[in-house]
Amino acid sequence: MTSEPAAPGGLGGIGGTSDRDRAEPLAAAFTEAYRRPPEGVWHAPGRINVIGEHTDYNDGLVLPFALDRGVSVAAARRDDGVLEVRSLQAAGIRGEAGNGGAALAGGPGGSSPQDGTGASVSVRLDGIGPDAVRGWAERERWAAYPVGVAALLRELGTGGASLLFDSDLPWGAGLSSSAALECATALALCDLYGRDDLASDRAGLARLAQRAEHEYVGVPCGLMDQAASLLCTAGHALMLDCRTGLSAQVPLDLPGKGLTLLVVDTRVRHELAGGDLPGGDYGRRRAECERAAALLGVPALRDVKDLAAALSRLDDPVLRRRTQHVVTENHRVEATAGLLRAGAETELGGMLTASHLSLRDQYEVSWPEADLAVETALKAGARGGRMVGGGFGGSVIVLAASGRAEGVRDAIASAYRARGLPEPGFLEAVPAPGARRLPLR
């Protein structure tokens, strides 16, 4: 985890870009890069998780919504069985995934060809496998996300393609650009090859993208990020049961209640791939949860019903802390969904702050800049806040009355400056549509 300036497409301002404004320039860039027009342009959003962190791989509950920022791809079929991927960005990239991972907001690092479309990676899909991808050089590893998806879809009848990506999500901000990259690829390939049966099964497509991240990137992520990118709808959060895959749309209209949800990019890069376990620290947390569940004799920590009894049976204090977070976080998801359904959005702040304290003290995945942002926001009058994503860097969300939002934002920025930290980025987040094909003239 490193602290770096934001990559191109970092947070800033209130909204993202219109669908047509995304599609037309990317189509033109594709035509310049590949000397032919694309057959279409697709977009998959990043996500913010209102609550339910590190519960997805414990078969638990989550409550994300789609952002109006994400990853777009212009694409066309090829008849040679090759997948070629390029990005409009050439920012530094690191393998970073999992619960809020980001692979591209940006795009690949390394040198850029003279056509200005970023580094290019080409593979024959009939000869690629997880072992080959994991041996790629650092600057090529971003391509493991779309290549993994394409390799799995090839088994279901799709083929080669030329892809050009663009993104307005900052890499490493914990807003799930990795899942957006996977889901944009999946939807594009399904549409290109007429696999409406696959494209219409959004839940199944999310699981395929999750599998690609497991096998080709090596991060044992949960299902939330891919499901959010593919299943979310405008004006709603997605109540998702990560065991059954069942979901429900929960109305979420914070501006209508006089509230603003600020996303704060702490500028600490969120990197989860790497380390001595698959997925690094993220993988370690998952392994700890699996060990605790095994000791308790349950399939997953989601199945713990009597928390006090479960904690008394665990001798390892680390496993006790992990268990306490997962069980109480699932309860917070249910309570938060209940508040939203009752139209009590103004009561959400306490849930957010309780989640942050649990992630900081029980799950131990917060970081100093996130703690500073939350503490400063609360002192400035925010209703609540918490870190989001897998942890160890990334973003924070802060809920404030709309009339106080600017003051909260200024207070956080001032606190960062006072400590000599990079200027944080800000975004006012509202629930946006999920992955879709974009209109072209």
C-alpha cells in the first residue's frame, strides 16, 4: 500500500459523464487505434457499498449501489481467436482487487504506442490459462482481468475481439474498477457473439466474472463487486445475499431527504493482490474467517447465531475479532435496509460509524488517512462515515445534511493539509444504472 497522487480520472466534482459523451470519443479512439470502427461501446460502473464490508466471502449480506463512474469498452469481433486489449490511459497500474479492488482507472502502465491508446496486450484465447497470465510482467497484469473473462466465455461459445478501454474511476480508490473492467468485458463479448442468454443472466455473469478474478488474477474475492456492477439500478441500493445470489432493489434517495453522501478518496492506494497468500492481506482475512468457521463447525461465519457463545469457543483473539465483525456487520446490513425501506435515511449515520469502528478495531483493515477523514467529518457535523472497500487504502464515505456537506468537505481537506497529506478527492455519490450498452450515433 502506497500513498500516491490520483491517477487520471480521479474523483472530483459531482457527476460523471453522460452515456453519449462516453461512447462517441471512445468509438473514435477505437477507430484510430484499430483502423476500423467498433461494433459497439459498453459501460460497467464502479460501486459504493453503503454497508456490509468483508461479509460477501463469508456468505453474508451486502448493500451496494452503482456509481455514475466506471469502465467503458469499445469492441469488435475478430476471427483469429485473438483477444487484444488496450487502454486510453497509461497511468501506473498495480494488481489490486477483491472487496473493492481496482485494476484499471487508469489502464496499463509501461510504455504507450505512438497511437496514444496505451499499452497493448494480445493473447490467443485457445492457448491462455491462469498460470501463463500470472507470469506476466507487472505492466501487463491489468490485462488479466479482461483476459480471464474472455477465456471463460470462450468455453461458452464467444471468441476473439479487439477491445479499447477507458475509465473515469481512480485506480486504487476502493471503488471496484476491477469488477467494472471484468463486467464491461463480459457484457461486450456476450453481445458481440449474440449470447443473449448469457447477457440476460446477470447473476450468472457476475459469478463468471468473480471466477475469472479468482483463477486469473489470484484474488479470492467475494461476489459483491461484480453483482453490483451488473445488477444495480438507478435510485436504488442492491440488497444481495451472497450465498444464494438472491437480490432486491432497495430505494435510496438521499438528496430527497436533504442528505449528501460524499465519497472521499484518501489518496492511499488500495492494493490487495500480492503477499504470502493469494490476495495478500485480503486473502489472509478470508483465511482467518474460514478457520474461525471451521472451529465453530459452521459453513461460514454468516451462520453464527449466538455471537457470545461463538466467541467463548474461540481461543485465538484474532479469530474472535474477525468473527465479531462479520456477525455484527451482517446485522447492520439488515438494519440499514430496514431503515431505507422505512424512509428513515436520516438515521443511517450511526450504522456507518459503527461499521467503521468495527472495521478499524475488529477486522483491522482501516488506515490512518481513513480514520482521520471519518473523525474530522464527525467533528464537522456529519451524521456518520466509514471506510469502504477491502481496506488498507482507498476511500471513505461520509453522510451529511446537504447544507453541511461543503463544510464537512472543507474540514477534511484542511485536516489533510495540516498533516502534510495529499489533497483528498471528493465525489457526491447517487445510485446510478448498472452495466449497459451505450448509444452511438
